[in-house]
Amino acid sequence: MVKKIIMFLFIGILFIVFYEYQKPIMNSGEAMISAVDCLNNPPNQLGIFADNIEIETIPNENIYTYLSQQDGFYNKLMNKQKWEINLKYGDKAPTVVINAYSGKCINVYGPVN
């Protein structure tokens, strides 16, 4: 009986680990929309001012997306990814870093003013 319970728990934990490792990520189109939303409504901890950008006004050749692995031991172990989206519009070219799974804004760097 105890062996069955331990085996059931082990299989359950194994399924959770496999799901976390292979969790579905956003596509590049969703990442671009999240990046523009991050610039239009930036989180307070970033310390940047909101910008009024419409994704339709930025030509496709001025948008660059990179999918890369997040830093840290746990993130590398669990294969956690992040999107880095570089948007060039006007005289600005910020790079927005977002979580590849939730679209949450992590950081913004580059010329944003």
C-alpha cells in the first residue's frame, strides 16, 4: 500500500516537472504586443515614463525579437525562456524583456527617451 502511494506521488511530481520544463511559450506576435503594452503601461519598478505607441505604426523591419534563456540556476534547470524585443520608432530604440510564458514585463533598456 505504501509503495503504491509513493509511486503515485512520484509519477505526479514527474508530470509536474515535465510540464514546467516544456510549458508552452508565446509566439513572436504575442510577444510584440506585450512589449508595446509594457512601454505604454510600464510597471512602477522600471522607473520609465509611459509612451503612447501603436504597434501598427512600427514597420516590421524595425522590430527584432530574440528568444533566450533566463539567467539563474533554477531557470536554466527548468528551461525558462524570455523574449527580448527591440522596437525602433522615431528617435527611440528600446529593448523590452518579457517573460516568454506570461508576457510580464521584466526589464526595459536602451534609448527610451
